[in-house]
Amino acid sequence: MLSVPEIYQRLFERYGQQHWWPAESAYEMLVGAVLTQNTHWRNVEKALGNLGNQLKPQVISAMPHDQLANLLRPSGYYNQKAERLRLLSQWFISYDCDVNAIRRIDGALLRHTLLSLKGVGRETADCMLVYAFDKPFFIIDTYTRRLFSRIGYDVPESYEHFRLLIEQQLPPSVELYNEYHALIVALGKEHCAAKPCCSGCPLERDCHKTHLNTLNG
DNA sequence: CTCCAGGACAAGC
DNA sequence: GCTTGTCATGGA
């Protein structure tokens, strides 16, 4: 069975550097992380496009709910997400929108703080920590669970247990965790975009099974 | 028509 | 602690 570092190596050889997160600033990354919850990225892009030059914490935190929700419509769950972006923006403003000030906070403490925000769960918090705040927490999402499960790992159902299991087998590097998660998503996107496909799979023996099950759930 | 996409939360056990 | 119903659009 492939080790955790070996899986990374094969993904990297196949897909190369991913240059994540697709955002122009830390704040935009935070917004994208909330909007993409259980939502296809292309729908998130539509919502981000609707926001346009209003994609700023001061503007979003002050915008009337219905107006913001309407702009977010394409990304789904627009009522929830409008409220959550408002709270997130208020939190960001409470640090004077100073990303470096937030980065100086201890990682574990910052994670706890993010998790206290309504609408920020474990996966979203870890994405924010890695892609906006340079803190090494391994991100667990549905693709990660499927991938490791099909390779043969006994994947813990608990998010934290799974995260710690992976982190024990990797150095605590933000750059590594950044790239690893982006590569797993790249793999998932390829499978979802090309059905059926089964050539050039980076995971050899589990190729067919991985593709099939990734498509069918 | 059905299924699901880079989840989170409240309620119930 | 873990499980279930809910939130919602858009593309395949």
C-alpha cells in the first residue's frame, strides 16, 4: 500500500504545482472558503463575479442581507452564506483587516477562534489556516476520504482523528499541506470532469476502482 | 428526471 | 461524543 508521502509524490508527478488558493488576497480566500462549502467552484466564481469590486470586508459587512444574498445566489445556500460572510467580515475587521497580525496568533489558538465563527467548521478552518494564515493543519475533505479509503487505509470517521493520522506521517510544512490538498482536489476534478476515464491514473493498482467510485460516490 | 459539488449546524440520542 | 434533516444553485 502506498504511504502518505508516496501518494503525494505520485500526485505531484502527475499534476505538478497547483498554485493554490485561487484568490487575490487573504480576505478573498476566506470568502471563497465559505462559498465553496458543498458547492462546485464554478458556481462560487459566479458569486464572486457578482460581488465584483464590492468584495471587501467593509462593504460586505454593511450590505443589507437581501442584497448580499441575491449576489450570492449562484453559489447556493445564499441566505446562510450571506449571514456567514457578514460575521466573517466583522471578525476580519476586528483585526483592522491586518492579515499579518492574524498570522502572529498561535496556530492552535487561531484554529479555535475560527471554529467559533458561525459557518466555519473544521475543513473550512483548516483551509483558512493553510491558505490564508500559513499554519500547517492537514485539510480533510470528501476527496481525501475517498482517496485514502480506496487506496486501502482504514479511514477514521472522526475528522480530527483522520487529520492527526495524516499529520503524523508528514512534516508540519504549510507548503506541503497546501500542495497536498490542492493535488487531491485536482485528482477529484479530473475524475469528475471525464467520465468514464481510466488512463494515466497516478494511483496505479487502484486506478479503475478509484475512478469508478469517485464517480459514483 | 436524478445526482452531487473542495460542508456546517441544530436537534436528538 | 455520533447521526440526521436542512440549507439551494447549476451542470452532467
